[in-house]
Amino acid sequence: MNKYKYILILLATVFAIQSCGLEEAKIYQNVDEMVMEAIESVDKITPDELKALLDEGTEIQIIDVREQDLFAAGHIPGSVNVPRGLLEFSPKASNRRLRTIILGNDDFSAALAVQTLQKMKFKNIQMLDGIWFEWIAYFPDTFEEGLGESTAKAEPAPSSGGGCGD
């Protein structure tokens, strides 16, 4: 009887460990519902707040998730271009610890990009509240054309102190 008790405890422990951290996937009725929830759930930064960070020289990374042709036509100086569909695969979006600002072609793509990066353990991430055209309207002298920087700053090497991938 003791043998069965240990087997039962072992199975219960294995089940408990496997179910740790599992999140139930939410089912949406349509894309609009998913996008609206994303927009409402992400942290936003205004164009004025972002400009102040840039003027102060605050260390941030700006990831522009628009397509390359739109980025080349005009972007915030120092930003890197990673189209939203490539976020998970791009080494340009690698520094999870650095404050990150997302700029999209619209609020929909930016909010979904923020959620994607949050799932990739980015810690301090916001989306620019507004689109490129709003930025250029506020700050017509603060943009550049072309492809800009080719890489973002890499994430610092993890310390040897252990941890859970923070």
C-alpha cells in the first residue's frame, strides 16, 4: 500500500509542476475585440513625454514596427525598424531590460507589438500614443529619412547569479 501512496504523490507532484505557469488562452469573437483589448491593456507614452526623454538623453530603445518602406520615408532618430511580423525573430529587438517604446503605423499594430514583446519578457515597454503622422505633426524637425541604425543595443550578458531568466 505504501508503494501506491508514493506513486500517487509522485504523479500529483509531476502534474502540479507541469501546470505551473500555464495560462488559459483567451478566445476572441473577432479581430476587433482582440485589438481593442490590446489597445486598452498596454501602457502608453505621449509624444511630448517621448520627446522629453529624447531631449534628456535617457537611454531607451525605440522600435518602429512599420514596414521598411514607411520607416525609410521618415522615422524618429535612433529608432530601429522591425516590422511587427518579424518581432519574434529579429536580433534588433533583443534588449529586454532597456526601456522600450513602440511606434506603429496605427494603434492596432503598436498595441499587438507591445503584447508580443511582453510575452518575450520585455520589462518596461510602452507604445507611443499616436501614430507616425501625429509625431511628425508635433515635432516636424525631429525625424530622419533612410534606414537609420542597423542594430539595436544588445542585451547585457546575464549574471552568473542564477534566476529565472529575468
